[in-house]
Amino acid sequence: MTNKKILLAVLIPFLLLCLLIIRAEFHISQGKEWSFQVQGYDPRDLLRGHYLRFNLRYNWVEGNSQCENANDCCLCLSDIGEIAPKVKKTSCEVAQNQCDGFIRGEFERSLNRYYIPENYAVQADRILRDARVGNDAFLSISINSQGKPLITDMIIRGESLNELIKQLPEE
């Protein structure tokens, strides 16, 4: 009986982790990829570990960009053939029916940090400092049909930040 309890104690967390990975991979495969320019960053979020914290620079549509009900606001994305889409704030009902993609307002806050392993923090800081000069940092996001975004990668000068870090020696 004790061996079964130990096996269950090990197996249940492992299965939950596998399900989370499968759910994330499904989200990425079903979502549409979008890129947003990164501006202003901090290499560490001391309260949450080694995350790059930043703001996204939205390519706002000039003029009517409003949402009357703050609880039902979405970012409406319009693919204009450039790297970053045009963005306007509107109701989620309008966004679902009239936009190329949309991000629900409650998920927008989750798009301001990107995890970096501790042993690569110095290299990531250097790479992003260089990219900031040329405005060459973009966040790649997969957005599903319900408007939930998932960060898939950070792109620096057309290359994955993770790949650029791996090419540098550890410090």
C-alpha cells in the first residue's frame, strides 16, 4: 500500500506537468502568431525570479480607439503586412467579429515579462541593451480564438533570444 501511495505522489505531479505542456503546445498550434515591438525593459523582476520585464509598443490606430465597458475591453489587431499589427481598443464582441485577431483586456498584463534562466541573465541583458538602440526587439505571441495570448519567443534582430544567448559564452 505504501509503494502505491509513493507512486501516486510522484505520478500525479508528473502527469499534471505533462498536461500543462500539452495544453501550451496545443494553444501555440491553434493560435495565430503576432509580433509586437518591445520597449523599455528591466533585466530582472526581483519578486518573481529572472524575468525580463518590458512594455510592448503598440502601433495604435489614430482616432476612434475606445471601449465603453471597462470589463469587456479587447485589443483589436489588424494585420497590415508589417511586423507589428495596428491596434485599437474596442469591445470584445466587436473585436471577435471585425478584427484579424484580438487580445482580451484581462490578459494584456501577462505580456510584460519573459523568463530567462539565471545563468544567462547577463548575456540577455547585454543583447537587449544593444537591441534597444536599434529598436530591434520583438515579442512573438500566439493568440488563440478566445483572445488569450501566450508568449512564444523574444526576437532580436530576426533571431530568437534563446538562440543568441546559447551562442555567447557563459559569464
